[in-house]
Amino acid sequence: MSARPGADLSKIGPPTTPVEAQTPSLPPADVDGAPVLDASDGADGVAVAVVDSTTNGDRPDIELSAQRDAPVGGQAVLEGVMMRGVSNWAVAVRKPTAEQLSEGERSPEEPAQGEIAVSTFPLASALKRHRALRLPVVRGVVALAGSLMIGFRALEVSANAQLPAEEEQEISRGVWAGTVVVALALAIVLFFLVPVGLTSLIKRQLGSSALFWLVEGVVRTSVFLGYMLLLSRLRDLRRVFEYHGAEHKTISCFEAGLPLTPSNCKRFSRLHPRCGTSFLLVVMIVAIFVFAPIGLPAWYWLVATRILGVPVIAGVSFELIKFAGRNRRRRWVQMLMWPGLKLQLLTTREPDLDQLAVAIAALQAVLARETPGQLSAADLMGVEVDA
């Protein structure tokens, strides 16, 4: 069976021009040229927050941040963006030109300069078919497993788009399922078994179970932060991080109710409260409290609980990140979200207008088949997606 059933490939066109002419009228600007906005700005009464950010060490530029949560999410891929909604998901990828393909292998830092190709796919969530899977915590585990499968398939689509047509490969669903299992196993080893193993080396010196789980939590979080810092320094991932920023900006622009144009999206923050990066940091912190009641059993029970506890931790973290997204206007929620948002500075970069055009193409492909604002509660089951 094809790995991409029902794919719909369409050509969107060449890269956008540096100046976007479709920007809608916005509130008047102050003396420095920054727009004057308040909480009522945005379509349909959707609040738009103003965020100050310094660019190039000069004057503060105004960034916008949407204040509502929409049932859309996404992921950066190779030279593109995957967007998903309630019943469909799409991948938009900037393809290389014929000249770039003729030159052979391209550097990861060299941008593709061809047209945008968009592939759309149906999304069938298991949460809609089985009521038991909709329970809190459980639904998070199921939704995250589905997101991983879609994410890996989106990477396949984007990788194929960078190859000549005769070299494209289709990978079976069994291979992708195996890839997900291997990826999860490596994550469990790195972020759960390694920390508990390192902490066990000084178990006798710690002397108490409370101190043990606290030190283990610090080690786990430190390993995670070191891993993220290492990824942020890889030059080969620079453009992926730029597309990650484009994905966030485009979703925020949609959540604010403004027209999806590159210049509109550009004005939004590249940080988003539902980002998977923030979710992973929440996982590291939630793990400390989940493992605390277990105490300090024998080493084999420590290992077993760290493996068996992962679904519980993931499910609880999922509920927390969704709660934060729905209540992002509350001051105390913003304070709790602050570390996760700042961590996204490592995994996102400022995109250009061409990259924003790709993200917009992916989201518009989803919106062309569904209207998130007109969905019932039943329709929204299983779409608690990360941005």
C-alpha cells in the first residue's frame, strides 16, 4: 500500500516578492512607526497582545501574539512545514529548481528556490472512534502517538520533494511505525534511564528518597537542556528552525483572525505556548512529581517505573500544555509558561517571507477542507495538537 494515500499535489508558485501588497489595514502607528494596538484588536473580537522584542540591538520592534487557541498545529520539515487540523493535514515544501537538482547534492544551508508543492491527506483520529480513548491523560498519549506518525510521514514527503522525481521513495507504514518505536526508545533511555542510572551512583551519599528524586529531576532536566542546546548549534538544522518559526507565526496569525499573508505573519512572535519544545520541558518537570511517591526501591524497580511511567507523564503534560494554551491570557499561566517559551529561542529562528509563504500554503490547504471555527465538540475530539 502506498505510504501516501490520497495525496493531492498542487503547484503554488514561485517565492514571494520582498514586499507583500495584501496586508490589511491595521491601527495607526505611533511616532516611531510602531502600531498602536490594544486588547480588542484582531478579527471577531480576538485579542492580540503586543510583545516587545529587540532586533539587531537597535530599537524594540513590535511583535504580536494571539490570545486564543485554535485546533490547528504543525511541525517544521525539510524546506517546509506540516500543518494539521481536525480531519486533514498538509505538507507544503519549497522544491529545488532544475538548476539546483542538476548541481547534485545541496548544502543543508542552501535554500531551495523553486515552487511550493502542497500534499494533503485525510486525518482519521482513533479518539473519534473509541470513547474510552477520550479520557483525560489517555487522550494525550493517543494524540501524541498519532502526531509522531504524522510527523515522520511529513518528513518523508519533504525529503522526497528535495529529490528528482525518478529518485523519490515511498516508505511503508510498518517502517514508519518501527521508526517511531526506535525514536521513543532512544528518548526513554536518554531522558529517563540515563538520569536514574547516574543518580543511582550516589544513592548512598544522598541518604533519602526525597533527595534522590530531586537530584534525578535536576539531572534529567540538565540532560534535556544540554541536548536542546546542542541541537540549536547544529548548522544543518538552521533552516528547519527557521521553518519552525514560520509555523508558529502563521498559526498565531490565524488565531488572531488576520488575513494569512507573509507580511502579517511576520509581525507575530516566533514563540507559541503549545510548542512541542515547551511540552518536552513540561515533561521533564512533571516527571519529578510523578516519580516522587515511588520512593527509593531496588534498581530494577527504578528502571521499570521510569519506563512504565512515561505514558502517564506524557498524558499529564499534554493536559497541562493544553490548559496553558486555553488560558494564556491569565497572568499566572503566563508566568508558568515563560521558561518553555524562552526555551523555544533555541529551536526557532526568524523566518523570511518565502518561508512564511510555505507555512501559509500548508495551513491554507488544511483550511480549504475544513473550518475550525464551525466545528462541534465531537469534531474537536483528538485534535489537541501541538503547534
